Amino acid sequence: MLFAYRKFTVIVALLLTIGIALFMTGCTDNTQVKQELLQAVSKQEQIINYRFQGSIELKADASLIGQASPVTATLFALLKDSKIEYKGVSSLEPSRMETTLNVTPNGGSAIAIPVIIKDSKLFFHMPPLNKQDEYMVLPIASGLPAASGANGSADPLKNTGHLTAELTKQLLNGIDPKWLVTAKDQATLQDGTPVKSITIDVNKKNEQAFNDYLKATVIPGLMNSLKTNGLSNAGTLDSLTASLQQIKLHAPSSINLRIDNDGYIREQTWSLVFATGTSTNENKLVWTQTLSEVNQNPAFTQETPAKQKSLDELLRLVKPAPADAGKK
């Protein structure tokens, strides 16, 4: 009897010790959580077709773009306090995408912009520029290096999964596991799909360390990936690197990824607060995207537009006439 009591006491003491240890470490093996994230990112390359929807909300200060061209400034003025909602279908085999962007400026009405990628061409309808049922058309594969596509293909859509996974890995590979937070309760998507929710949390305690990590590791890695995939030249990369190095993330910021039972990232929400350069004015970006019908061949509904106008035609229309034309 005494032996049984002592054995029970030892077991209770052991369980209490383990419980306290788990409590002190947040009840989570964050190193394992990081590995789960990296595995999910790698698995995104296996996605061949899917339905998607999402939104982007931007609250930005004019200092974000600095000295910009009139066209860039006008576009920024439209988007800087706007909300963009989108939904569509994408496929890699054959390479095709269709979506509709609904841009709602602050205090304004929504502007619908249908977009189609098909047969290595980009089609889009811009209400102020195009007549009804007329689409601008741009070739999107010509002139790209062969290395820019998967398996040497010059088709940019076919490389989307690989490039997205590669860029995301640049963010996660060297991240401190202590910055990861898992949801205590079971999370679900809107359609009821159970998912594991993992958040990269930027708070006052790790804000400086996170920014140091971005500048020293993430940004150089991203630029190298863009160069390797033939998506930018040296001059553009230098300019982009300099711009990204000026950005400082502020707390509270977070990146939430939701992984389903098959290991796919089905939903992600990026909520970022940041300043640029020496400005103390904060900008905020919130991007959410959800995938559904993964590898289930969701149906496309839009055909190749019958009425097309090249971008060159548009540029000729808006190009100002030379000063003193015809004068001697």
C-alpha cells in the first residue's frame, strides 16, 4: 500500500512538472510549427487549379511613393484609401485565369475591372478607357527569359506556384519560431473546412528584431529569387531593394496562415502596419485570400473577348501632340 502511494505521488509530481514546463513554453513546440508551415508552403507547388477570392484594403500616406510620375501619382491617389475585392478561377494546365476586380475608392462607387489571361495574352476591360465589351490586350509571354517559367517555359502563369512558394520560403526559412502563435481553438473556413491557424506575430517585443531580419535576410533573398527567375534586371532590382530597405514594419502586424487537413494553405491574411524612410506616418495594408476547389477543375465562364484594342492604340490616343507641330 505504501509502495502504491509513493508511486502515485511520483506520477503526480511528474505530470505537474510536465504541465508547468508546457505552460512556460506556451504549450507549443514552435520549432515543429515552423516545419509545418514550411511543408505547407512547399505543397502549394502541387496546386494545379483552384477557385480564389480575396480583398485588399490600403490606407496610405503620400510619402509612400515619394517623387512619382503623374501617372503613378494619379493611380496611387485612386488606390491609397481604397478597397479592392476580387474572385476568380486559375489553372496552370492549360495556363489560364479569369477574375473581376472591384475597386472602391474612399467615398466613391465601385469600379469593376474584368481580367482574363488566356493563350499567353492578358485581356482587361477598363470602363473609362474601353467601350462596352471591348478589352485591352497585351502579350505576356513574349520577351521573357526561358528561365522565368517552370521547366524552362516562358509562360509566367505556369511558374506561379513555384515562385510563390520560393518567395514565401524566403520569409519563413530563417524566422524565429518564438514569433509563431497557434490558435488554441479549432479554426474553420467560411465553408466549414477545419484548418490549423498559425500566425506570425509582430509585437513591441520583437518589432526591431523582425525588421532586422527582413533587411538582412528576407529582402536580399527575395531579390535573388526575382533575378534567378528572370523577372527583373539589375537596375530594377537595385531600385526595388533600396525602396524595400526603407520600409519599417510596426506593431501590431501579423501574417495568419490557415492550413487544411491535406496540408494546403487555404487562407491567408496579411495585416501590416508600416512606415517608410524617415516618415513617422503609418500606412496599413490588409490582404486576405481564400482558395477553394483545389485541384478539382473549377469551371471557367469567360471566353476570349471578340472586341480587342492593343495598348499601343491607347497610347497613340493619349500621346500629346508635339509642340509647334507643322510650324517652320
